Amino acid sequence: MFNIIKKDPESWARVGRLETPHGVIETPAYTIVGTHGEVKCLPREMLAPAKVQVIITNTYHLWLAALERSRSGQDNPPKFRDEKLGGPVNALENLPRVHDLFGQNIPLMTDSGGFQVFSLGFGREHGVGKVNNNLPPPQADSAEKNLVRITEEGVFFTTAKGEEFLGPELSMRIQEKLGADIILAFDDFASPLKDHAYTAQAMERTHRWAKICLDQKSSHQLLYGIVQGGEFQDLRIASAKFINSLPFDGLAIGGSLGKSESGAFDVLKWTIPLLSEDRPRHFLGIGKIEDLFEGVALGIDTFDCVIPTREARHAKIWTGQGSYDITKAIYKVDSTPLERDCLCPTCLKITRQELHALFKAKDQTAGQYATVHNVYFFNHLMEQIRVSIQENNFQKFKKEFLAKRTLLR
């Protein structure tokens, strides 16, 4: 159940409470990424101290791991292969319950596998992400091989073991077995370099698969439909209207977001007014600080992104004044905390000088210390945003916070 607690009078921002069987998510919230069934460098006992409210893990990767266990006979002896289900039938039996991986007292979310349709397909072939950033397509001799074959029934992924099939029916069965609180419909995520005609085909396929996912759902999990349509306004409007007309528990905005960072916000401006106010809205794969403020202002409730964790492992530290590389020589003799006035477990324990030395020594605890801080930082920022909305102070907080961030750039 989702309840709106407070709306900002000067924007579409709102504070809400999303109730799940494993806890309440106070929104707006940052969803931390745990792709392979763990948040890298963030032990389970550190989730609460880092203020983690919700984690998203990945259907495609957990499914491949289950297939591998089925073939090797690690958990159960291999059974006959069912092509419609995509692999040995008992692979479903070898799927873990995600709350056994992350803990029983935290809300969890699973991606449907739809992102891999793009990332392992045209994402590789075109050398692009969700936003193209005006980059030209790669030369033919530098492009990576497209590992995806899309059909009306679903998608065949080329793996080291051959082709593996994943479609809307199977995605729903996998996600129900994984047992996350929030699950996503299987979708076709088109490249930002594809034209209007192809993007329309992918959108229409997403719509057909959305109805199949709803028909196949047999659990009490919250199922989100996904709005697609690339950077094209008419397609985004059509997709928002269609997905909103279906009885999904929540709504997600996904897919390629155009040729510049501002394209993401154009998509939200076209989309949000067409989505029901009483359902939670998730922005897939977006999570830079500026994106969070703009997304919240445009009515987004939850975000997910690898920035806090991936960049921590590569020594990038986030603060209210900007981000910095802790391995730079300047921090070798810096005895201050990673961020002044930060109350995260890392800042209460070690200094920049000490973390610099750990990274230089390739100590395995370096990534953990950095990850705890970054995850805490982003979650604390979302908490501050929630408070600012409740106190009718969101626009002022946004302006002041973003102004401070010029100091370390």
C-alpha cells in the first residue's frame, strides 16, 4: 500500500510511505543496487547503519546462476530441458529466496531482466548507455558483439553455454520464486540510437509483454509496469497512457533517455502528468545528485543506480561539497573525516589519510569503508529531501545544496 503524506506546493515532489511485507519505504528513496544477490563491499550488518531502505537485485544474473547450478548438479540433479521455460526445469528450484541473501527485515526489488535486453544487445553493439551524450556510434571494427536476439515471445541471450531464453512468462515465474517485495514487468528497452519506427515497435512489444506479465502474476508481490518510448514525446505519451491504464501496483519509467542529460527530465515532464498519483513511481537506473533533485521535483518516488557502490570501489567519495578521488596525493596527509559533520560509521572511525593508505595498499577493507560512506551519503540526502518537503522547504534546500557542490569540482 502506498500513501502520500505531503506534497510540495511549488513542484510535483511528494513524501510517501510504501508498505511492504518486509518493511516500510519512506519516499523519496534511493534503491541500492545488489545485482548478483549482494551489495558489493556492504555486509548485511552494515545495511541499517548505512540507512539502506530498499535494494534491487537482478533477475537475469540470478537466473543464469541457477541455470549453472542445475547443469552442474550442485543443488539438484539436472532434469529435462523445457525450451519454453528456458533451460532445465529444475533451475527454478535452484533460485534463492532473495530475503535469504539480504536479510528478512528489508524491502527488496527485482529487475525483470529487461535491462539486459539493451545492455547485452544494442548497448554493446552501439557502445551507448541510457543517455547517448551526443557520442557518435562506434566504428564497425570497435563495436562489441550483440548478444541478444529478440522475438515476439521473448529474448534469446548468447552465453558461454549457448543461447538462453527469457520472456515475460518466465521472468514472472523467476521473480515470484525469488520472492522480492516489488517486481518489474519484462520489457524491451530500445537503444537511444534507434529511430522512431524501431522504438515504436519495441514500445508496442513492451505493452504486449506488460499484459502477459499481469496475466501471469499469481503472487501478492507489487508488480510495476514500465513506460518506454525512448526520447520521442509521442511514444512516451502513448506508453504512459497505456501502462497507466493497466492494473499495475506501481509505475516505472525506463529505457533510453535521449541524447543529453536533460532528455531524462523531458521524459518525466511528458510522462508524470499521465500517471496516477496514488501509485508509486520509480525511475530506473538514474541516481546522480542533480538527477535526484530534478526527479523528485517532477514526482519520482524511488530511484536506483550503481553510483554509490561502484564509484566507492573505485575510490570516489561523495560529499555535500562534491566528489573526490581519495587516492590523490593530497589526501595522504589529510587527517579530516571523509566528510565533515558526517555521522556515517566510516567517518566516525577513520580519516581521509587512513582510507588513502588502505586504497594504496589494496586493502580489501578500503572498498567497504568507501561504500558504507557513499551509501549513507545518498540515503541521508534522500532523508534530507523528505524533511525539506514536509517542511515546505524543498526548493530552498535544493538550491542551497546544489550551490555548495561547486567547491570540489
